[in-house]
Amino acid sequence: MSHPVATPSQQPPLACCLLPRVVGARHTRREEASDDCCRRHRPARVPQEPPARGPAPRRDEGLLPHLEPIALTFKQVLYERDAPIPHLYFPAGGVVSLLITMDDGAAIEVATIGNEGLVGLAAVLGVEVSTERAIVQIAGDALRMEADVVARAIRSGSPTHDLLLRYAQALMMSLAQTAACNRLHPMEERCARWLLQTHDRVRSDAFPLTHAFLAQMLGVRRATVTVAAGMLQQAGLIRYSRGVVTIVDRPGLEAASCACYRLIQARFDRLLG
Ligand SMILES: [Zn+2]
């Protein structure tokens, strides 16, 4: 089965989101008020926490020429566990999962990364090999940069260092919250959280998704996911057909999710907003 890009974006991929802060490009008001921008930066829908203390992180415009546009394809492995991380990826419309893999081949998703973040952070923090596998969950646009370029810039005092540290903290927070969520919250609420997080990162209400893939992402059996997704569909919150899920009732899906969705989003905004 082929998995198309969720929605091909014609505009320059600098529209979103962590990347503009790293290299100096800015959102325009038009982008923030339109579908050109991700949902996270549309007019405030989520109550904002007060910003973190301290000066706003500075940007490093010197990194801009090193960006390379790339198309992320479904199930593309960006890097493997115990392997070097050659590039940092800034997804613009695609979504990447970080998976912890066990020696017996079992795997579970510990984080999803879209336009709010970057993939390969460990490489710029001085870690030589990855502890997880990064795999493309939803195809889409991205920009990438050689990890060595960013690492050298940071060693030379790049002003983006503070921002990357804040992102590291936000990602750790997300990992911890997701671990607790996977252990404590009901399957249908976790399923709703996952769908909302993915919906935030793609530029479409419909995106490709198989039950088998979602089961791997949530670390449960496929039958369990089928029941949970069926409940959401029966409630009229999503529609699922031929490997494509459509978000039908976004507010309803938010109400069906555990609190982890809003908590993670609010903390991200506090650290990086
Ligand atoms: Zn939860």
C-alpha cells in the first residue's frame, strides 16, 4: 500500500515552527492566522501558561545556508538505535516517531516529532550514537542539516544553544509524560491523544494510518487499537477508511483525550512559545 504525503505543501517549509527560531526566519501574521501555519500557532485556542523566565533565546542565522529540503517517505528510517546520527531533521508537514526497540524486536513509540521540534537532538548534545530509532510515521516535507555543522556552531558559541537546551527540556518532559500516560491512562484516551498530536503536525484533517502501525506506536496489540479506534469512530469523532483516518470532530476528540495532550502542549508553549 502506498502512503501519500498528508498534504503537499507548496509554500516554503520555513512556515513552521522550531526551525524559524533556530535560524532566524520568522512567522508572518498571515501564516499565523491561516492554514499555512501549524495548528499550534493559530490564534490562541489553548490556554497559555506564563512564559518561562529568562531572556528569549537568540537565533543563529549562520545556519540558514546549511539547510537542505528533503521529502520524508513513509517508514523511512532516519537513524537506527546504537548508530550515529548524521543529520538533524526539521519536519514541516511530516511526522517522525522515536521508537525504543528491544533485543527481541519489540518496539514502542516514546515520542512523536513534527514541526514543533527537530529529530536528532542527541547529536548536537555530544552523544555519538542514538539510543532510539527514528522512523517516519507520516510522509511530508522537511529540512535537514548535517549534525556536525550544528555541533560545531554550538561549540563556537552559537546563540541558538539556549534554544536547543530548552527544546531538550521540552522533549524530556514529553517523554516522561508519555511514559506515565502509557502506563496509567485508558487506551481510548491515549489513542485520542495520539491522534490529536498527529493532527497538530499535518496540514490536513485526513492522514494515512493503519491499525497495525498505530498499535506499534502505542505499544499494544492491534486488536486493542481496533477497539479503541472503533469507539472513537462510533462517537463520531473520527472516520476510518482504507488506511486513512479523518478527524471529524476535533473538539470532541480533545474532550475524549486524557489531560496529557493539553499538558504537553501547554508546557511546550511555556518553554518554546
Ligand atoms: Zn495520558
